Amino acid sequence: MDKTINLRVRKEIDRSSELKVLKLKGSLITKGYTEIIHIADENDDFYLNSFSTSSELRKEAEQYLLEYIANNELNTMITVLEK
């Protein structure tokens, strides 16, 4: 059964951070965690990004997200939302 992972992404970020966010999304796809990432407006300040992954890959995908966010200093730009 697929599980959904949700990310809150700040709308207004600098160009360098924007490139890091795009690389994160691309790597989620190339690593096989998902095939598509859905993007919706959450409010004036944030986008809601969501993607489905298999139950077997969920923990691995979440760990990858958290490490990427920390290693690229995106803690103020991206939040992994708890279900």
C-alpha cells in the first residue's frame, strides 16, 4: 500500500535554496521513491508538496529527506509534515 509524504515548502526563497529544493525533488524521483510530486498552494507563504511511496520505502524516503534538508541547510524552508 502506498503512503503519502507531505512537505511544506516556503514560497519566497533565495535562488541558491531554490536550486537545492529542485535537486531534492529530482533526487526523490531518480532514487525511485516516487514518480511524481504534487504541488499545491497551502497559503500565501507556503506550498504543499506531496508524493506517494511504497510502504517499504517510506522510512528510507523520510530519512533521506531529513538528511538532505539538514545537510543543505533548508530547515527554515522545508518541513516534513507528520501524518
